[in-house]
Amino acid sequence: MPVLLSSISLFGKALFYTQFGMASNITITYTKSIALAVLSILEQIDFPGILVIVDTDFDALEGKGFSSPNVLYTDTHDPETMLIKSPALEKVLGEFGSENKIEQFKQDTGKDVRSILLESGLPIGYLRWVSSQNGYSLKFEGLDFSKFLDKEKLTIGESKLTKTVKDKSQRQDIPNEQIKSSIQKLKRGNHDRGTSAATMT
């Protein structure tokens, strides 16, 4: 069966090949819009047996979506957040982490690693969402996390994050207060509660 993926990562590739098999005819379109446009064309000619897999991104939060039985959305924002939400996270920590350090981290923060990762990702998620809604075209790939991440507590300095992203994107023209106000408006929707945190980050 032909399968179209809007984007892929190392984890995502492993996940989808596990689900559909190495023999599946998988094509990566790199953008959701292209994947859905191709699907629309194929559905018009009644092409049999096509599946399109796309990242949910912010669609669930904005009430958007492509209505078709041939479209499969990720359960959360993307495959990486699916990993954080799944039992696979414990396996990764068990393989690469120190049990003593993880336990000490839990005692120091009063939270488990999954909760900390989701909470730490929220500032980036909100900034990406604001960029998407306002057409800021901010760039997030290849960010130097050392400029805004506290490695001991795994917390993010939001002002430092905004500056880092604006500098990388060459968008110093966007007022910080404008970004902050837009983020606060989104936060009033309580999108960072429960499972929505993984949907947004």
C-alpha cells in the first residue's frame, strides 16, 4: 500500500516502518500541504489503497483537520512527542540514563522526567504556535539550546529563548512585547493542561 509521510525523523522512520513494514511503498513529501494535495488528486480519481500520515502540529488545538478516511494524524504534535508520551521513554532512559541520577532528579524537582520534558517544551511550543499564527517565519531548526536552557533543572528561559530564535531568524523587528502578549493570549486557553502539552510541543 502506498504511504505518504508529510515529514520524517529517525524515530519517525523507525516507528512507521515498524507499523507498515519495510516493503511498504513509503514516500516522504516533506510538507503536510503537499501530502494532502496529492491525496486530494488521488481521491478524485478513486485511487485504491492510499494512506497519508501527517503530523498533527497545531491542527487539533485550532480545530482544523483534513476529513478523509485515508488520513492518519499523529496522536500528539509529532512522532517525537509521541515517544515522550509512550512507555518507550522509560526504555530510552533505562538504556542511556543513569538510574541513580534520574532518581535524584525526581527527588530534587518533585516531578518525573516525562513531566519535566513536556513542561520544558511548552515555551518552544507556544513560540512556534505564535509564529505560525502570525506568519513570523521564525526558524527553530538547529537552535543552540545552551543559550536558553538550564541544563541542571531542564528549564527554559523564555526571554532568552525568544532572543535566540529572533536572532537566528533575523527577525529582531518583531517587538518582544508583541510576542509575549500573543503567547499570554494562547495560554489563557489552558492548552498546556493534560495531554495538550504534547499536542503543542
